[in-house]
Amino acid sequence: MLVTSVAFAAGAASLSNVGETPFVWPIPAWMAPPPVPEDNPMTAVKVELGRRLFYDSRLSRDGTVACASCHDQARAFTDGRALAVGVDATPGIRNAPGLANVGYYPQLTWGNPHMTSLEFQSLIPMFGDNPDEMGSNGREDAIFARLAADPWYARAFPAAFPEHPEIDLFTVTRALGAFERTLISLDSPYDRFKYWGEEDALSEAAKRGEQLFFDHRFECYHCHVGVLFTDNLQTTRSALSETGSHNTGLYNIGGTGHYPAQATGFYEFTGNPSDMGRFRTPSLRNVGVTAPYFHDGSADTLQEVLAHYARGGRKITEGSYAGDGAQNPHKDGMVVGFEASGQEISDIIAFLESLTDQGFLTNPAYADPWPAGHPASVGRVMP
């Protein structure tokens, strides 16, 4: 169903072949491409370079963590953990977000409304230290020297950036951003049913679940809206970027509306009380394979997620986070709770699982390109 570039379909077997191949977006005709920065135009050779860097653990301090260590293709580029894990097994403070369709998002992280550029965002896991992810802060020269010693990179960087062939932050971040923009997932059973008229693509349970999902009783679609099932979207045809974030009643410490530090959301960056506990709305595409859920990874199953929304907020009865999220003064007005039968919950889950794009999870264009035993992958920890 999807249009793919020749380089992708061929697995980009050689750098010279990729360099001669124009980039073609892997999208159906009904979807516009994501926006591309003027200073980082898309080329096939740059995308292939970004893919190599995405899977290269030499970008980390100790050679154990690559971008792929927290973003596994088989899990729609999440990691299956409640919280991400960095170098030296350092625990993170957020659940690793999925990267499917990330080029379409005007806001890129759970809780920072100012993180709007893929190129800039890639600096945070590499060089941020609160917490350590790849732990490379202050080691830029050593990392770039490692890459320069690789014969493949020695040819690839000049080919991808002929006007700026150096291996540095400019080229590394732009190559990563180019690859990440290609991570487009628009070929699920639901797409084949909705956009291609394949009635048999969905089970009867999933069709019933679709009707419930878009029913006012559940209010799912107010936040999980549109083709990406999120109220965050920008395309090359967008007049304005759509940005959505919500407080879903996960916390209400002591009943006062206070939060643990990792749960303050946008408030941490804006200082606006109305932003307390607000987090970006995640897309529901591939949600069936991206457990655990929420920004803190606190729900193990879709059943738990729906139970949370049915109650209208989470109640924690023990420990330092005890409180009733349903009473949170900052909670979004759409999170009001609902009643549903067991069959209705099963049908909604069947619909959500129909958003899984198996082709995206197995597309060789997005897979690890390094051979076994290569220095890029030796020592790399994967989820």
C-alpha cells in the first residue's frame, strides 16, 4: 500500500547505490509528508547515514547505548520498560516514547513543550545528564574520532553533506533527524479498512470497537484524533501546528494537586500552574505493542489504561504518591469516567490492536544495518 524509495526497498546495500537514489517518502498518496527543515533537506544517502548512527552504540560514553537501545523497531520504537535505562543502568524518569510518525509531531517529548526539532532533540539523549542516557557530555571529540575511524562513515559523511563533510554535531544530528522522519507507520489493518475499503481487514469486534472509540460516552477521540490518533500534528500542508497536552489524573499527591518531580509535565518548563501534570498526547498507532503505558510506564496493559479512564483518574492508596487523581484540580475536563461492559472494553481493545502496522515493525529499511560483531554493535544493550 505504501510508496517506498528504491533505496529502502533494496535495503541500501551499498553507499554508492544509495547516493545515486533520490529520496521518496514511504507514504500513501492521501497523506502529506512531514515538514523538513530548510537546512536539512532529505536525501537517500543522508537517511542511510542516519540509520547507521541510530544503531551505533559508539555514540555513547561506554559503547553500550545506541538510540535503538531505547527504541526497538519490533516494539514500534519503544523499549518495553516502564522507564528508559541509560549508561551504567541509570534509570530514567520517563517511559521511552514511540517514534512512529515522529516527523509529524510539533512537540517531541512527553513533558517539554519547547522540544520541537528532531535535530536539537537528539542532543538530549547524547549529552544530557539529568539523568544520564548515552552519557557523552564532554566526550564529543572522542566520539567523533571513533566514527571517523570507521571506513563506512569516512565515505558516508562527505557523500551526505558535501558542503560540510566534517563529522560533528551539525552532521550527526541532521543525519539522525533525516532517518527519524522516515519512520512512517500508516499501513495497519485499520488503514486498509478505512482508506482502502478492505472490509475484511477488521474483525467484527474491532469494527464495534471503532464505533465505541468515537462515541461521546468514552471521549477517546477528543484527544486521540485524526489520522495519527493524537492532537499533535504538522504536515507540509498544515497552516498551523496542532499541539495537544493533557493532565489525565495520574497523580494528586495528598489530595493537594502536588506532584513528584518526574510528573510535573509542562509546568517544569513553563511555570504556568495550568500546565501542572500536562503531558503530550501520545499517538495510538501501534499501541498494541508499546506497553507499558503513560509517561511513567505505570500501566502494564490496555485493560489497565481503560480502567484508569473509566474511573476518571488513578487512586494510589499507599506510599509517597498516595492520592486520588480523579480529584486533581488540574485534571482535563474530558477525563470524567464512564461505565462499560466487559464486551465493550474487549471491543475497544480489538480496535486499538487493529492500529498495529506489522510492516512498520519489520520493514528492513528501519532495521539494524550493522553486521554481527561490528564495533557499532559490540557491547550494545538492547531492550
